[in-house]
Amino acid sequence: MHSSSCFVATIDLSLVDKLRSDLDAQGFAFAKPAHTIFSAQKRGISCTLYASGKLTVQGKEMQEFIEFYLEPEILGNLSFTHRTEELMAKVDLQARIGVDEAGKGDFFGPLCIASLKGEKEEIRALLDLGVKDSKKMGDPNILKMAVKIKQQFAHAIIVISPKRYNELYQTFHNLNRLLAWGHATAIDELHRKTGCNQALIDQFGAAYLVENALKKKNLSIHLTQRTHAEEDPVVAGASILARASFVEQLELLGKDIGIELPKGASEKVRTVGKLILEQKGIETLDRVCKKHFKTYNEIANF
């Protein structure tokens, strides 16, 4: 059950000690009413954990507590059954392939594009997992949830290594054209597995780019492109798979060259890039980065 005044979830009882410790650190005061494991209160929030594992949260400050602590730290990838029926009433249940990418804004590491197929009960299962846009989740939870999604749903993941990415960029001379090719490839692979011919993607450029890329593959797909498509649970699931793949591949690349590779395109990224150049040489730098970023010229002083 979930309303604007009371949030109800079921938690894994193995997490009781962590929950109690975390709430204590956050300044909650504890009591033990009948039939409960504990009740905890602080200004604006009241939590009660029952022996069954049912947890209730109430109070005017509960939304932030749920979003920033309870969901990522305790509920993680567990079942949000209290939300499912409400969300199922709002979501499109027809079969579709959702697609999203990760790594396009990161200097180091691959570009990963994932496609995920969902319909009816599969969408219910995604909602039960608590799937949401990967940008609203931390990497540890993304990695855990990606394992469950891969086990339960038809999917495809396209990993474009930095070396391959740089070769493709020389061919396309444009990131959006490269992305369009990648999205079409991810759709094609999953279409071949499932026969699904509906696809939904987050629009990242002119609509004709992906449409043309699909035509080149002789694919007859009904493609919908829209902004904020990651609000759709099937696209959100794909975004989790893409992000998990990027995080895993970035870590492997770092281990391969013996230097941890940071995400993004920050000052830290430039510092690590210069370190790689000095210690390992330009060939190693080229093997782990996207060369068309201006960061590359700043590091290599071109």
C-alpha cells in the first residue's frame, strides 16, 4: 500500500541490523511497541518495522527519506508491490523493445547500448523490481539490478570498445550517427531473438538518423522516439543494463592497464589521462579513451 501519507514496503529481515544502525546514525529515537521489531521517530518521519518484515513510513519529511535513503540503501532491487498496480494503470502494456545507452559522455571506457523487450507481465515484473532511470540510481544498485534483469528478460547489449568506437567515429564523423547505428544494432539483435517489431528510444538527434540506420539493416520496425523515454519501465530497464555494462567494462579496462579509470570528463579524468600518457604511452591512452573529445587534445597537447 502506498499513499501520500503512508509508505508501506516489505524488507528482507537480514537487513534489520543495518536499518537500525543507519536510523540511529540519522538521529532517530527508538521504541518497541507490541508486535514490532522497533519503531523509530525523528522530526518529520516515523518508521515502524513489524515482525513480518512490513515497514511503514509516515510524516511530512518521508519523501526525501524514502528516495535518498530507504530505496537505494535498504529496498534496493526488492519488490515494490505497493506501487505496481498504480503504475500498471498508467503504463503502456504492448510489447516493445526499449533502448538506451551509457558512456557517451565519458572520456574513458566504451559506449554501451542495451535493448530490452517487455510486455504485460514482463512490465509488471520490471515495476516489481523497482526499475527506474539509471541516472537516478547509484552504481552498486545498478549492478545488482542488472543481474536480475539479465536473468529474467530478453535483452541485447552492444559494447563498443574505445578502439572500435574511435574506428567508427572515423567512419561516421558524428556522434549522433554513431549512436543511431548502435541503437539500430541493439534493436536488430533483439528483434531477431524475439520477433518484436515495436521499439521505443530516447530521442538524441534528428528522428531520421535511427530510422535510416534501421532501413540499412532492412528492418521493418515501428519506432517511437521521444524525450525522457527513460521514464518508461522498459527503456529504464535498458538504461540499467547499459550503465552496468559500462561500469563493468570501465573497471576491466582499468585493471588491464593497471590504472583506475574515472568516469565522466572532469579534471580528474585529465589528470589520469596525463598519467597514462606519461607512464604507458599514447598507444595505451588511445586504447582506453574516446579520441574525439577535446579532453584528448588537452592531454596530448595536440
